[in-house]
Amino acid sequence: MTRKKKSIKEIEGAEYGVNSIYTSRKEKKAVGKVLMEARLQRMKNVSADHIIQAKLLQLKLKMEDYIKKPVYEDHNFFTEFLRTYIDTIYSRRNNFAKDINITPIRLSQVLNNHRDPKEEFILRLMIHSEKTYKNVCQFHKKTWYQVYFHEKICDTMSSQDEWRPGVEKHVNISKLIKA
């Protein structure tokens, strides 16, 4: 019986998730510093193309995660993802606008939520993304559409209190179905 209590006390005093190989804080800091220097040295050897590829892959995963979640917040994920996509690839947004043959003003209006993107814009974005992601990873062509319409659904559902009373006035059911 005393043995059980002793082992329980040892477990209670343990620091979970902390590496216990260090004998002092000073040693822990020294090893941490060496590890950080090694990480920084490794990052210096990473090419700009690899960084762009990693950011694009991260963006793709975020978009896929967003599509899967039933998010009902009033937040513009489409424009946030679009902004990240453009800023990852281009140093100037005007260059992206030129590449998909739209005016910089139209791009700015979409990015700042002053206008919804037209279908033509999303089609060009879809093709641009397919070509960009070709050497990075598989990018499904419907992803931008899914993000855009998922956001529209979320916006509609989250603002029901505002639009529902006005719309409900115009809805009549002449014949109810009984259970």
C-alpha cells in the first residue's frame, strides 16, 4: 500500500511535456539557444521557391479545412485567402491583376469587399491556381468556388435575424403536410 502512494506522489510531481534531461535552467537555455541557431541556419538554406511552395500548401490546407467546417461567422475568408494567395506569389497585386486580365481597380474592389467577384474572375482565378499549384501539390479546381459559396452560405445563415422577417412576409403555404 505504501508503494502505491509513493509512485502516485512521484507522478503528481512530474512535469508532463517537459524534457527532464536538463539538470538546470542554465543548461536548458544553452541547449535551446543552440537549437534555435541550428533552425535559423537551416532556414537560411531554404530557397525562396521552397518558401513559396510551403506557403501555398499551407493556404490550400487552410482552404480545405474551412470548406469542411460549418462556420457561421461574419468574416470574409474568400478575400483573406485570395489576399494570401496573391501576396505569396506576387510582390505587387497589380501584376496578378495583369496576369488574369482584370483591372487593378476591380481586384482592389474584390479584395476590399466593395464588390463581389464575377464568375469570370473566379474562373480565371481557378485556372491561375491550377497552373500555379501544378508543381506544388494537387489543387482541385473547384476549391475557390467552394470557399466563395461556403462563405455566402455562412453569411446568409449568420444574418437570418436581419433578413428573415422581411422575407417571411412574402412566403405563404397554401397546403400544409400533416405528419
